Amino acid sequence: MKVLVTGSTGLVGSALVPFLASGGHEVVRLVRGRLKPGVVEVPWDPQAGTIEAAKLEGLDAVVHLAGERITGRWTAAKKARIRSSRVQGTRLLAEALAGLKQPPKTLVCASAIGYYGNRGDEVLREDSPSGAGFLAEVCREWEAAARPAAEKGIRVVQLRIGVVLSPAGGALARMLTPFKLGLGGRIGNGKQYMSWIAIEDLTGAIHHALTNESLRGPVNAVAPRSVTNLEFTKTLGRVLGRPTLFPLPAFAARLAFGEMADELLLASTRVEPTKLVSSGYRFRAPELEGALRHLLGKS
């Protein structure tokens, strides 16, 4: 397949591009800024609303991962970038694809489990309603922005991605230093559920979505078993052989991170990958301890 990838230099894109290339697929990158010599790239500027649509002809599929990082204190400007980078970028891409003479058959578009909001111990599947809060609102608009592609007849899959585990970046990479120093601990009361996925399963799930024509609409990209923050903390400490005696109280998390603390660190989202499992995807890392040991070389 000839696959266009946005967000190719991010945590997921950096793993996906070589994964697709090693499988014999031709990868084209949709990029901002100057094009690199020797790399197949197409320029776009989501903020300015520009894209060289003519260079998108002949694609078999598109994987759209681009978006502002959600970590960091949520100032008004940061929240605006989080929203616009996802909503405006997705709409621009979807409209460009819909206007092609030969549109691709498939668009796999990132979304997030933030769609469900803070839901305690409720089990959440793809047909569960959206929740409340900033991230839920952004996810609803993000998914709706892909509608022009779906209306054109492109098969659109929206992967609601959980916490991505990779030592190369993201949440796990930020945890490693304090945990290795024996300074790790639960966040808040530790009862909030974390729905996670190992990076190798996320790239596998994206490939599965590209090739499995039965999948369309929202698809939860999480491991089969969510864990509480306390269980995650104890498991990571066990894998690293370090104690986990230094909790981060909820008030301290809010003081340090503001609104982000309530929506990311303290929120409970217990998600199941119903569509992935029923469509035949086999997880490489279905259990947390095995996933961490593999990712961190602690087998």
C-alpha cells in the first residue's frame, strides 16, 4: 500500500513509519516546514489551511496522527492549540481527501479515550456515550472533523488511543527517572483506572485498521485489561526493582498541573477494546507486567 502519514515524527509516528516500511508499504509523510531531501514528503500548514492536494492523488490509505501534545499546563493558549491542531487539521485533511479524483480507500484517524471523560469504574466500549470536560469536547469535535472523508465513501476508522507505553517518550518515559530513584508512587488515591497500550500494539492496531475492512468508526486502541493507577505504580516498581513509597496527593497534582491534573492524572477511564478483539486482532502485550518487562528489557 501507499500510505500517507501525518505526525510522522511524534512518538507513535516514529514507530509506525519504520513498521510500515519494513512490511513493504510505501510511506509518504505529510509535513510542516521545509521538505527533507531524499524523503517522500508533502507539505501542509493546518494553521494556515493550506495543503498540496494534487500530491495526495494515488494514495491507498492515510494515517492521521498529528496534533499538539496535551501534556503541560493548560493555559488558554495551550488549550486553543490542542483543539485547533486536531479539529482544523483533521477537517483540512478530510476535505482535501474528499476532493481528490482518486481518494484513498481508508483514513485511520487518531482520537483518544479522553472522549469518555472521567467515568469511575464504569466499563466503556465504543458505543458508550461521550463524557464531560475539555478533552471529551475536543475528541467529539476531532472525530466529527473527519466527516467529509466518510461522506465521500472513504472508510474512516477513529482510533480512541489510551496511554501509550514506550520508553522513547510519553507517560512511561517521564515516569522512569523518579521510579528508578525510588521516588515513584501512586497519584491521588490510586483508584482511578488507566487504559494503556504498548507502542508495538498500537502500531499493530493501526496496521490492523488499515487492512481489516470490517472496521470503521470509533475503535478503542487499548490493552484488554485496564489497571488502576495503584496497580500500575506497584507493577512498574516491581519491574524496576524499586520501592514506590512517595505518592503524589491530588491537591499537589492540581497545584503543579492545574486543569490537566483532573482530566489526565486523576481521571478514571476503564476502556475495553471490543472492536479490535472481535475483529481478530491479537495483542502482543495484553498484560501490563509483561509489556513493561519487554519495553524496559527486564525479562
